[in-house]
Amino acid sequence: MSHVLSCDQFTRSSLEELFVLTDNIQADGSKYSRALAGKIVATIFYEPSTRTRLSFEAAVARLGGNIISTENAKEMSSAIKGESLLDTIRVVAGYCDAIVLRHFDSKAALKAASVASVPIINAGSGSGEHPTQALLDAYTIYKYKQSLDGLTIAVLGDLLFGRTVHSLVKLLTLYKDVTIYGLSRDVLALPDEYVSLLAKKGVRYIACISFADIPAEVDVLYHTRTQTERFQNSDLQIEEFVIDQSVMNSFSPQTILLHPLPRRHEIAPEIDQDSRAVFFQQSHLGMYVRMALLYNLLSNQ
Ligand code: NCD
């Protein structure tokens, strides 16, 4: 694999291999601590990030590689002088062995890959996709549920602009007998292209209007933040579906709660004490998934 642009490019066996490698790295990171020795990874972020950039950088460091970075490329790179994304990519590719790119244009990673001489890793492209987040989401589900076949999952919140949901539903099409419940306000419903893809791949998709539409025994609740920064109309007010303890109590003791983070009010802080709330473990596991991905892309071993 040379670029990581979209969840379209994964197969079930490539995911299974990645998860086994992630398990191994997690079990004994010291075996991998020189895997990227002499390699340089650039992180170029045109949109804010905490987890994605820092976990990628931690992953590179833990594999013995080096990082060059621009964390606010919109203002602190030559973009502010009018340089195009493609010129920046052409130049930075000459300094490093891979580029981790986050950009507000949903086609940015694809465009970057068309000119880059090194692998491009899409770390979030506008309201399009966020494939490495979906890999860590799927890995977290695998860790807690052992398998994704037969999974029932509710995706909640901003299904329109939420790139993590877009990538995750694509990955879920690789598994058998999956049912997805989608709970959002009408204006933030899952775009038709994803609904059609799910239908084509035989994944059941059930659009919901309240928590009561989601079965109490659902395996996973996957909540997301309303992506207000992507609203054309900044006055648009969205009433969020808030998961507080009384909502959580209506679900099974086996239902786990995921969130790509950052969360705001959509998950009440009281939920953090609930053992089913595994979103901090999820973000922690993400670092190992990113180590595995970088290892596959860059290690000579
Ligand atoms: C997400 C993103 O950037 O799309 N964050 C992340 O990478 N964990 C979700 C969000 O910003 O709401």
C-alpha cells in the first residue's frame, strides 16, 4: 500500500492483518522501537487537531523515526503567501518519507497523492473521510467485541459532515450481517451516497429519530460532535442528542460508547465513570493502530 486516502481501499484481510500487527505492537512495543530508524514523517495540518496529529507523532517517535511538522499550515506555512497545496506537497515530499495530511478540502488527500513522491496519509479531509480514525474505531470494536461480524451499531450526531462516520460505515461494509442505526437531526442525516453504498453492500441501515428507535441491546453507540465549523449558515441551531446517565441506563450492560473526540455537550461528563464509556481507551488504542499503519508503509522489515 502506498497511500492511505480512503476506507475504500481496505479489504477485510488487510484490516485483519493490521489488527494483528497492532496487537503485537501493543503487547511488545520495544520490538518495533527501531523500525522507522532513519525515516522522516511530515505532519501537515491545515485544520486543528489534538489526537490525530499527536498520536501520529507519538507513533513515529515510538517506532524510532523523526518528525517534521506544521501544525497550523493554513497560517504558518507558505499557504498564507499563496502557495498551492500541491506545490507544498511537492516540496515537502522531497524532505521526508511520508506525509500525514489534514485539510479542509474533501479531495485534498487525493490531489496530494497525485503529485507526491512519498505516501500520503489522509488525516481528515474536510467533510469527506478520516480513514485512520475509522481504523482505530474498528480496532476498538474488535478489542471489545472480538468480532465485527453480526455487529449492531448506532452512529449518532452529525452524520452529514462527520468524516469519521463516513469512513467507519465504509469499513463496516467489509463485515457480515452488520446493522447500522443512524440517529441525527434531519438536516445532518447520512448523505445518500453512503446510504446507497450500505444498501449495495447488504448492510442494513435504519434511520432513527430518537434514542427509543435504537435497540437496548445494540453493541456499540458511536456518538459524534456537531461539526458547526462546516455549516454554511452559522445561525443554524441544532438540538443535540445528549447521552447522559439516564440515556446510558436504557442500554444494555454490554453496549459500549465510542466517540472520536473532541466531545462537547453530546456526552455528559457523568458518563465518564460508566465502564461502558470507552472513548478515552479508543483514542489511546489509536496510537498503536497508527504505529501499525506506519510500520506497514515505511519499515524495511
Ligand atoms: C474528528 C475529526 O477531526 O474529524 N476528530 C478526530 O480526529 N479524532 C472528529 C471531530 O473533530 O469532531
